[in-house]
Amino acid sequence: MGGIGSNKIAHNPVKYNLHHGLPAIGTWISLCSPASAESMARVGWDWLVIDVQHSPVGFDTMVNSFRAAQLGGAVPMARVPWNDIVWMQRILDAGALGLVIPMVNSAEDAEKAVANTKYGGSGIRSFTSGRISSYADTSDYGGDYTDWANDNIAVIPMIETVQAVKNAEAILSVEGVDGCFIGPRDLAISMGVKPHETGPGSEHEAMMMSVLEAGKKVGTAVGKHCDDADEVNERIAQGFQFLALASDAGMMIKMATSQFKAVRRP
């Protein structure tokens, strides 16, 4: 991430990639640990999302995880619990440079998500400089942090229901939406299908690809959660951009299980 630590952040590289047809690759932080965030950031991920929706992370730990991600060189982001101004405003004030917003099912939901993240005439976010403002290079904005924030906070609605898939083009056409993120498992639940009924050739796969086509049509980035690097590579080739590779917890469990099974006991 250009401009971290004591340096100034000229622009959010995740937004830059999404608006220039480039992939932005990251992972989920669900272990509720700044140490995990810092260690994962040093791997080289473009971004780290602190999962505030589905992990028991506390607010202070979340803030320190943002600091750790930033220190390690990754864009600090969060998945918020809901499309709610109280949560979204507080998490942005705490230092997130992007939000993943769950269960956005319509253009109206997307418009609300954008408004919740923007200052001034573009939205309803209440002003405070927040902890990230001291790192912001506002020289191109006349020294105005609100304009810098409006341009640099990434807004990523989640498309994870059948309704959202049907409305994908409308959601992705909303001004201020920088990309979307498909939640494959929640989409499967919404469809009433089991994990073994997903994958190549399935209706589930067709729905996800229809979201990608909608994104290409309107020029907005589409992403999804991936289980491994092979899938990330496959999805990049298909045109997906905002891609999550597993999570810190998933990687730890996978490696620990593999190594444990490899131990030969006498």
C-alpha cells in the first residue's frame, strides 16, 4: 500500500485497481488478532478485511487490526455487520479505507450503502477527521479531508441472495459503488442448494457468472470469496477483480491439519 506508516496516502490502491481493470487480492481476518493482521499483511496482500460481521472481534481489537494491516502494507478494510450508518460511520472513523457491506439486495440498498460512507452532498456521514486523516495526502484536494475520503473509501456491496443476483446490474450501476463481492455460501442458501450442488455447470455457478457479466456491462468490478489460489487464478482469468483467498483462520486450520496428519507416531 503506497504511503503507510508515517507517510501520506495519496490514493487508495484497492480503488485504483478496481477502477482500472486490475485484480485486488486479499484475505479475511477472523481470528480477532492484530498480530494475525500484521503477519498476514506482510505476506503481500493488497487488502485485509477485518470480519466484524461474523467474528467476535471487539472494537478496540478491530482498530488495532487496522493499524497492524496498515503497518504491514495492506489496505485496512472491514466487513460491517449490516448496512447501518452507526456501524459504518464508526468503523470508517476507526481507520477502514473500505467497507464490505452484507445483504445488499437492490439499487436502493446500494444507494443507502454509498450514502452511509460519504460526507456532504454525496451522503449522510457525520464529520470527524478520524484516525486515518493524519495519513491522508490531501494536497490534490485543497487540504480537504472530506473530499479525499469521499474519493478514497472503497464501497463494496455483497451480492449473496437470488434477489441481489437479479438486481445485480442495477446495484452495480449505482454511483459510488466501486465493486461487488459475491458470497457463494449465502447465495447457495438463498437458492436452497447444498455445497455439493455448486461448482462448474451448476445453476449456482451460472448465477455468479451472470453477476460478472452485469459488472462487465456497466463497467463495475465484481469479486468473490475463493477457497484456494487455483480458484483465484481461475477467477482472475474470467475477469473477477476483488478476490478473497480463504481467511487467516482457514489457512491456519488447513496447515495445522495437514502437518498433524503427517506426523508419524511410534
